[in-house]
Amino acid sequence: MFTIITGAQFGDEGKGKVVDLMAGDYNIVARFQGGDNAGHTVKVKDEIYKLHLIPSGFLLDSRVLIGPGTVLNPEIMVEEIRMLEEAGVKVSAEKLGIDGKTSIIMPYHIELDGLREATRSEKIGTTKRGIGFAYIDKIARDEVHFSDLVDEKRLMQRLSDIAPQKEEEIKAIGGDPSIVTESSLVDRYISLGRELAPYIADVSYEINKSLDEGKSVLAEGAQGSHLDVIHGTQKFVTSSSTIAGSACANLGVGPTRVNEVLAIVKAYITRVGAGPLPTEQEGDAGQHLHDVGHEFGTTTGRSRRCGWFDMPLAKKSVYLNGYTSAALTKLDVLTGLDPVKICVGYELDGKVIDYPPEDTSQLARCVPVYEEMEGWDADLTSVVGYEDLPQKARVYVERLEKLMGIPVKYISVGPGREQTFMK
Ligand code: GDP
Ligand code: IMO
Ligand code: MG
């Protein structure tokens, strides 16, 4: 069984929570793209774990893998391993594997990210974690691999080859080039490499072999479909492919192996950072979604922008990912709003369309066309079955299902594991 999970909106849909919930049924949970720009919150009883890199299956028996298509900041990785160990979760080499070909985020990538963002007249609002610059080096074949990091001699050789060009880049953008070879940073990376060495793995081989043995594998996406570097709202996107096909390409697993593609979709929409969000609400409804949904970024603490459910964007996600079903999260947050609105189309240049225009500047000019639904007042956070939802909430869920054209399999009504049920 090979299942892929991706975010259907702009990230923070609750992927971490759903992966934690499902991980019990999977032998392996693997991250396939992104880096510590991701921030996943997993709540189990009173414990809250906020993680950026370690796949969200870490609490259960699954083996967790970081695939070679991710970009890895070793400092964050070691911090997360420590944090989990302090919380009593042992992260042994049997538990965690990191592919040798994973690109390492170097201090100069973080520096370049910050410098570039500062010089942009129109900001992207990146997480300043060096993600884009680490991916530039991967594509340019100038990256440091995880297998270089764990071998001091190889790391020094690699750095001496890359350093002159990196120094020029930093100088050209107004920064201090000494960061590239600063001895304390290099020593720190050598020591992080030593600490992480036991985790080295061949992720593609492991996953394919496990599938051959009849085991089950869950690929956990980071970010969301509209932040995809190819199909998203350029330039306001991240630097990796966030859609389901990316799991195959980045993990080295053929598309014929895929059994299920699950959308994680919020009952409304949020976005952190810049870029179009046609249904954004700046008045009372937006404030309600923000406050009740605690919509603050897990990675940067920034306020998330909030709006009504955007069906044209959801339909595009269904096309981009080939979803077989969805998990609908944060339905509880809509309690108390009346009416509840679904954006079913946009008005653009005098025409009504039901699918997003490809061009980002056109999307930014789209005016939402809403369908209004009756709201409900009941608190949903202790609902444990579909039939116990207020009738108006069920009408809302079924309307989303019909318009998206895929079944809703799970409904989430709170951050806790137990606050989820099958529809
Ligand atoms: P991810 O990046 O997709 O993993 O999502 P985040 O963890 O960044 O953001 C989702 C936030 O919503 C987290 O704080 C979760 O604990 C919380 N959450 C997840 N599902 C629900 C839900 O159904 N209801 C409520 N109220 N909170 C939820
Ligand atoms: P999870 O996995 C929400 C956004 C940033 C910025 C843009 C580019 O928690 O859903 P980057 O640092 O990637 O170059 O920033 O992408 N972004 C996210 N937004 N959730 C995320 O991850 C995100 N990761 C990146 O805010 O707009
Ligand atoms: Mg998040």
C-alpha cells in the first residue's frame, strides 16, 4: 500500500495531525520535499509537538524517512531529535533514516535567502530558512549532500570547490562572504555530520523493497499545492514541487505503485506570506477564522491570512494531485459564523469562471462569487461521528464534496488525535 498525502491549499491544512493519526497503519512515513520551512503541529493528549523536518509518524511504530528531494538543515534536525528524546521519544537509527543524497542547507543559503528577500521590491515573504537557495544549488549541482556532511574529508573538499563562487554571490548581493568558510560554522557542521551519520539511508531502495514485501508506505507532503514551484501562484511559491506526483519523482517510486492520494483540506483557507488569496476576509469573518482557528504560522509565528473556502483553487488541486479522497480539517472553526460562504467562481474582466486563471496577476484581480450556506452554533469539538454533526454542518460538508468531486473520508474537529472521525 502506497499512500500520498498533500496539502490542497497554501499549506498548514493540518497535514501533521492527519499523518500522526494515520501513521499507525503504515510501516514507513517519508517526507519527499521541502525542508524546515514546513511546520507541523501534532497534539496527543496534553503534549504538543511542533516539528519542521521529522515526518509526523514519529510517535508511532513507523520508520520515518527523509527522502533525497528534501533540503535539510542539520542544526534543526539535531534539535528535533534532542527535543523528542527529552520528551521520551527515542530516535534511533532504526527509527529514522536520511537519504545520502539529501541536499544540506548551509549557513550561506540562509544568509542568501535573507539578503535576496531584503532586496526584492515586491517580497515573497519566505520563511528565511534558505530553502530556495539550497534548491538552486541542487539543480546547479553545487550542493553539499548528506553523504558529504557525514564525512569530514569529503565535506572539506566539497566546500573548497564551492566556496569561491558562493563568496562572490554573497558579495554581489551586499553580504559578508566570510560566512562561507568561517571556521566555527564549518566545525559545527562537521560535528553535526558526526552526530547524524548513523541515520544515513537509501530511501528509494528501502521504500521499494518494503512495498515488495507487502508493507505500507505513507508519503507526507509539506506546504500546499498552490505553493508548488511549477503549478503554484508564482512567484509567491516555495521552491519545491508540492503535488502528489512529486512524491514519486522525489522518493524514486514509480507511479504504478500509488494506491491512494489523500487531500488535506481546511474547511476555509489560509495563507502565510505574500501572494493572491481571492477569498481573504479582512472583516469580522476573517477575524473569527484567525482567532478561533489560532491561525499563526508554526515556523515563523506570523499571522496567517484567512478567507472562505475557495472552490476554484480546490478544483485545481484535485487536477494537480489526482486525489482519491480528502480529509477535511478545522470544521469546528466555522461554528458561530452565519452565513458560511463557499467561493464557487470568480468574476474576471466581466466574465464568471469556475477555475483559476493560470496567470498569478490575473488571479490577484479575481473577485469571488459566493454561494451562501446557513451556519450552525453547536460546538463540534467533541463530535465523534458524522451523524452527530448538526444538519447544517453536514449540508456544508456534502456541498464541498459534490463541488470538489471527491469523497471526504475523514473529518477533523479539533487539534487532538481523538477529534477526528471517518465520514
Ligand atoms: P500542517 O503544516 O499542514 O501540518 O499544519 P499546521 O500544524 O502548521 O497547522 C494546523 C494547525 O491546526 C495546528 O495547530 C493543528 O494543531 C491545528 N488543527 C489541526 N486540525 C484541526 C482541527 O480540526 N480543528 C482545530 N481547531 N485545529 C486543528
Ligand atoms: P507547511 O508544511 C505555509 C510559504 C512562505 C512563503 C513561501 C516561500 O507547514 O504547510 P520558502 O521559505 O518556502 O521559500 O517561502 O512559502 N511557506 C509555507 N506556508 N505552510 C508551509 O509549510 C510553508 N512553507 C513555506 O510563507 O510565502
Ligand atoms: Mg504548517
